[in-house]
Amino acid sequence: MSSSDLGWIGEALNNVRSRRPLVHNITNFVVMNTTANALLALGASPIMSHAIEDLDDLVPSADVLVVNIGTLDEEFIYSMLKAVQIAKAYNKPVVLDPVGAGATKLRTRTALMLVENGRISVIRGNFGEILALAGEFGKTKGVDSAAYDERRAMEVALEVASRFNSVVGVTGPIDYVSDGKKVVRVGLRTNSQHLSKVIGRVTGLGCIVTALIGAFLAVEDPLKACIAGIAVFKAAAFRAAEEAPYPGSFHVKLYDWLYRLNGSDVSDLIEVSNVGL
């Protein structure tokens, strides 16, 4: 898989927009509105519900389930566990965002329970969160990754993907995706000074990436869905930051570019390559 052949991402984007897949999100209170708007801008159809009484109806009827553990309590945890079990029974694809795994025992334990009780198609997290799933703790600060090691990011993507039989996306300064057999690098062709300054000043951007992966998972296999979600976000964020280099206006422009983006934008801005370990 290489940058010379990214036409499939444009086709996947068109398929999302034509199919408008129903993406059921059990996500955190901080980003419910943010991720719903991002999915709508992309062309998907989001539903945001963690009510236990909804699950028997919503999970089987949705195209994809996205589970985000950002704000946990007993009811949320029970709902997430039941949802991934129903999704497994109905063979529905699931994306997991292990927000803050490694920062607290509750978050790490919950993420691992979800992986062990469901059939998770894609796990998308930052470096510290994915390290926690590999058994390394203390690399997450709040919900942010405290440190990034590019070589270790490649290794842990492969390790966790192989261990849990899922596609794993480690997002950070450079993003790596693995299906347990190979590792793929997803990066920008050109560094954006504006994007690097604003990216840490807006909450929920990683959660948006996870939700976008969910939309693509309705039309692509897990590896391609993870790559496409990351690539489309990076391209849209690059365009948004060039037009609006401040946090508030960037957020608005990000929605605009998720709506406007096409396959040519992705091919012009994104590099995808296999990496060796």
C-alpha cells in the first residue's frame, strides 16, 4: 500500500456519502456534539445513545458501532459491554477508542474488558493509550499521551494488533496502522506550521478520527477503514488550519473541509507507505 495508489480513499469517501451509513456512537459527554457534527459533515448518519434500553434495537440496525470510553461511570461501562456483545452476535463492526487508558486503572481495565468481551475491528488511540493495552503504563497524562517514541509506536501498533486480532491505529505526530502482519505509515506530504500549533488546543480531535474510521468501516475492510479515517482527517485538518490558524475558527473550518474534501485533496496531501521493523 503506497501513496501512488490512494484513489481508493476517494472512492471510499464517495461510498460513505452515497450510502450514509448509520454509525451508532456510545461516546463521551465532552465530544458527543463534536463527533456527531463531524460524521454529518463527512456524509454519514450518526446516532448518539448509551441507553441500555436502546441497545437491542440500535446495535443490530446500525452499520457500525463506535465505543469511546472518555467519560466513564457504572452505567456507561455496562452499556458498552452489552453493546459490544450484541455487535459480536450480529457480526457488526466495532471501533474502540480507549481514551485515557494507562492514566487510571478504571480506564485501562474497561478498555481491556471491551476488547476481551467483544470482537473489535479497529482500536484507535494515542501512543500512551495503545501502550497501556500492551501492558505498559504511566505513558498517559490525563487523556493525552505524555511522550511519543516513533519507533515504539510502530512496534506497539503491530504488537497490540497481533495480540487482540484487531487493526490498531496509533495516532500522534506520525500515525501508524497495523493489522498484526504489517505496519503502515500515514503522514502529511508537507508539514503545516499552523496545524502543529492548533492541534493541541482543540478537544476531541482524536475522537473525531475514531468516529470517521467508524464511517469508513461501513464501506471498507478494517485496515483500509482505519487508514482512510486517519488520512481524511489529516487532509481536512491541514486545509482547515491553513485557512483558520486559531482554535475556534479551526474547529469550524474542520467541519467545512470534512464536507468539501475529495479524493484529489487526499492524494495531494497524504503519504501512505508500508514500513519495515
